[in-house]
Amino acid sequence: MLTWEEKLRREKELYVKCREVVEKVFPKNLYEIKFVSAVVQEEPTPRHPYTEACIVDFERKKTPIYVDCEEYCHDYTWSEAEYKRCVKTCKENLKIAKRGSIAFNPDTLQIYESTIPGSCKYVWFIGEPYSPEEKKWQEKREKLFEKFRKIGCEIIDNWIHPHELAGLGWEAEEWEELPAICYYHPRAEFRVEEKDGKHVFKFLKGCNLKDVLKLIEEEV
């Protein structure tokens, strides 16, 4: 077990390596780096299945965002005070929601977990349900996911709606808004085994940070 002093020393050493990797791997014309940190923990957990990792928070400079806080709040509030509160909340939440985050191994560049903002075109279908167009969309979506699987990643996606950013306290029941921001969560596949009463997380090969960023920029 690491002492507190040993943990801090290891995190400082790891942080230097993390900064170096981020400088090399993230193109400055495509990403604005917000924060870099090094994490050292005694035991991995299902939520954070690693003992050491670099974590980088960033914004993509070309990520489409489908919400205008002023316009949205104008349409869905009914008093000046409510409007001002809505816009303030929306803008504050939007700053956070636009950020992506990736936890990775600085030596192998394998991704442990990630949240990457991207295009909604593979996440959200606009059109008639069960139509030929929807079938084509599903095929395109599956092709993208297959590309991630070929580089060794598991991937899921999700989204945020404008009303979630605005904090209005209600959701439309009869219709659903187009998402404001969509996210992709590629990570390396891993297996969980038990040894001496503890969970051991074994990552399979693949899901390299460079490969993922390249695919993200090409596709989403």
C-alpha cells in the first residue's frame, strides 16, 4: 500500500508524462486543452478500472452545438425573471457540457474511459420511424461502430437535450427535442476476474488514443 507521500510523488512523476503525451497527441488546431491530471489509486473499480491514468479535459474546436440559450429560453419561459435565470443556467451548463474527457495509459495510449462530444448524425435519427431512411441510418451507424471495434474499442453513445441545459424543470411529453450535444464513449474492452477476493481488470489490446482521435475527426 502506498503512503500518502509516495502517492503524491508518483502522481507528480506521472503528471509530467501526461503533459508530454497530451502535447504530442492532441493537435492544437483541433483541440483546446482545459485540464490535465494524473490519477493514482490503490485498486481499480468498475467505474474507474485502472490504478494509474492520465486524464485530459478538452474542447473540440469544431464540435457542432445545437442550442442557442437566448433563443431557447425566449421560447420556453413566461417572465423576464424566468428568462434571465434560464439563460444564465443554460450558458453555465453549456460550458461544462461542451467539454470532453479521456482517461488513458500514458505508456500504451490505451483509452480506459472517455466522453467525447461529436456530431449527432450517428446518434439521433430525424425522419419517419421504420422507414427505408431509418434503415440506411442504422446501417451507417453500425458501420461507424464497427470501425471502432476494429481498433479495439467498445463504444456507446448518449445525448443532452436543450431543456436539460436550460434547467427549466420540465420535459415536453408529446414531443422530444433534437439533442443539443451528443457524446461518444469509446474505451478499451476489459475482462473482470477475481483473485484473492479482489477484482482484477484485464484490458484487451487496442483502443489507442491516436487511432480514436483520428477516427473521431474523420467521422464525428
